[in-house]
Amino acid sequence: MTGLRIGIDLGGTKVAGIALDRDGRVRAERRIATPRGDYDASLRAIAGLVAALEAEAAGIGTVGIGIPGALVPATGRVKNANSTWLNGRTLGDDLARILARPVRLENDANCLAVSEAVDGAGEGAALVWAVILGTGVGSGIALAGRALSGRHRIAGEWGHNPLPAPADDERPGPACYCGRHGCLETWLSGPGLAADHARRTDRAMSGEAIVAAMRQGDAAARATFAAWLDRLGRGIAGVVNLLDPDVIVLGGGLSTISEIYEALPERVAPHVFGGGFDTPIRQSRHGDASGVRGAAWLWNDQDASAA
């Protein structure tokens, strides 16, 4: 088969790969462990994964790669990656040389947005904002099915903005690894939810345990979840006031909490300029596969014929 789209999601613990045909059907999928801390081994692992996917799908394809960071436009070097062994490296150029073809690299949250805009929960929408609620918090933006990266490649870095309209007991907020206090990530991530519950109750519980207790009627867990939902609403409203997206898609582990989708809109609406809020908020259609599918769809244009 010719005309494949190969997607690679380079995560901190695993490297996922997928081969899609031109209609988005899966022709091959594989996962391998990430060679943590070893840049050269990471290059070899990606090259081997591409070769294995193409062998299984019986074709060659374009290659798109989602990374936990971004490329500095002026230098082509990786920045802001929590997989720190990638920082400062010319990952795109090195992979293009090894694979003997052009590659496209994009932040993994933007890959989520692209995936959900092309054939996911935001299919057909002009402007899709995709939010990751998991161990960390971030987001990506897709405009007409393509990633909106921004001049400095930080478009969608939502998690390191401050919590909007903080109450007195929310100032200055928890310390964040970025050096600031009160970042949205410190409130809205899974660890942030657990830390807030511990501050409230002196009880250490995981995010999953807090949600389970909330569903069983535990008053303290319900209060913690309500506070989390209120903060999420404020955080989302801030972006609605700037971008006014057509669809908001939630991904990451916390996005599977079904109670979010009915309760969240009324938490967003009071903070939207001018009042009124009817933007659909949807769970990602492709779940854990959204990032790797979005990487494959980075070549969703006429340039794909180059492969």
C-alpha cells in the first residue's frame, strides 16, 4: 500500500506508533518502551518503529511525530520537553536524516487537537480547543484541521497560566515546578486534585479514589470535586473569552469522569464575557490514541503526496 500516514507519539514511558491509510483507517499499530535518558537510542527506536509499521502495512508513508515539548523556530532545537534528554537537540533534522524523508514535529497536545478535529469529537468544526486533564494539564488548538502552533510554538500552553479570579484562600496557590504559584496545572491535574483534597481533609487519596468516594456520597469528596469543577470552569472561560472555539474536547485520565459533561457548562457560563455559553464540551473520541493519530494527520494536506 502506498500513501500511508505514519504517526509517532514520543512519550516519557512509551513510544506509540500508528499507520493510517488516506481515509484514516488503521493499518498497523505498535508500542515500545521509551529509551529514557538516551537521545541516540530514542532516534533508533523511532526509526525502528517506523520501519516495523511500514513493513506491517506493506507501504511507505509520511511521518508525523508528537513530542512533549516544541521546536524553537530559529534553531530547530527542542525546548520545554519534560523528557529532558530531548531538550536542545535537533530532533526533526536528525530523524529526517535517519528516515531519509521530511518529518513534521508538533507538540503532543496539538496532536490531540488535530486528531479530534479531523475525525474525532470536533470533526467538522473550524476551531477546536483540546484540553489534556491528566498527570499534567495542557491544551492544543486546531484551526481547519491543522495545528495552530504560534510564533514561539507555545500556543495552547494553558496549564501554566494562573487560575482566573482566585478567591482569597486560593492565593498565591500551590507551588508549580515552573517556578510560579497557582498555575492551572497545580489545581486541575490529577495530582492537583489529590493535593487539594489532602489540604482540605488531611487525608491522602488519589484522584480516582476521590471520584469514587464522591459517587458514594462522601461529603468531603463531593466538596473537593465541586471546587475542582469550579476552577475548571473558570480556566475554560478564560480561553473561551480569547478564542471562542467551536468545540472543546477533553482528553487525559480525568476526562473520563462522566459527571463533568453535564455540570461543567454552568460553571463556565458566569465567567464568559457578555453571558451565555453553548459551546459543546465533549470527551475525546479516540482516547489514548488521539495523540498518535494526530501525529499521523500532521500531513493532512497536498504535501502528503511527497511521500
